Amino acid sequence: MNRSLIANRYASALFKLASEQGNLEQVNNDIILLKSYCDEAEGFIELLNSPVIKPQQKKDSLHSVLEKRVQNSTMSFIDLLINNNREVLLEDIIRGFISLFKKEKGIKAVTLYSAIELDQQQVDGLMQFLRKQFNSPIELILKVDPALLGGFKLTIDGKMADASLSSKLKNIKKQLLS
């Protein structure tokens, strides 16, 4: 069976359970915490993926770290993953859950690539503009990419608008050479 299909089923099940229990926001916070562990905690992913570490040892380790920080339903879900030998899918499940949560709440994911770091006034102006344009909450991720030379690239829910100087120069070069 397809790995992403399995992960999406688990993410959907957790999302549905959290919605039914009325603790969707809290479970989302738990998922964000788990994502930070996956991204930043040294050895966390290795613990989950290790075929040598016994399931009970994984549960004990995760309980000692997470039990007082996450909802009981989230902890039970992690136990279920380990019982079913699906803990290796945790990162995929996290991505799926976050995607479902954003869709449910109407949150637009926006990534802005700029040649230089923006100041707070520019960021605030951009956020205000985007909220007004889309009439929905915005999750803004700022990234600096000096290769753009100037201008920006804006990605909104997977669609990109490229107003960078580097792409304009490439287009001019292409026109001159053709």
C-alpha cells in the first residue's frame, strides 16, 4: 500500500477524532509540537525509525518526553501508531494533519522569498494586504534568497508569482538569444 495513502488515513482519523472530541485546536498544537521535535530534536526521528528499539521502549521514551505536554488523545494516537508499526509515518501524518487543519480553518499558506530581509513595517503591510485580498487568516513564512537579486517570489497555496529581478533577467536573456 502507498505510504502517503496510509499516512493520510491516519491524519484524517486523528483530525476526525479531534473534531468530534472538540479539541481540534489543542491537538493541532500537539501536532505542531511533534513537528518541532521531528525537525529539531536530535535522535527523535532515529528513535521512531529504529527497528532495533522495541515498541514498548519507544512508547516509554515518548511518554516520558510528551505525556505532560500533549493531550491524552494525542498520546493514545502515538501509542496506536507504535502498536501498528506505523511510527515511521509520523512526519507524513503530521504534514497531512496540518494540511487538513489549515483547510478546515481557511488558513492560506504564503511563502515570500525576497532578496533581502524585510522590516516589520513591510511584513505588517503585506499581511494586511493578503488578509484583505483573501479574506482569510494567513500563515506567512519569510525566506531570504540573495540569488533573486531584487524583487520577490510569492507562493500562495502552491501557486507562485515571480516578480524577481533574476527571473526578469533570464527572460531578457532568453529573448535576446532567440
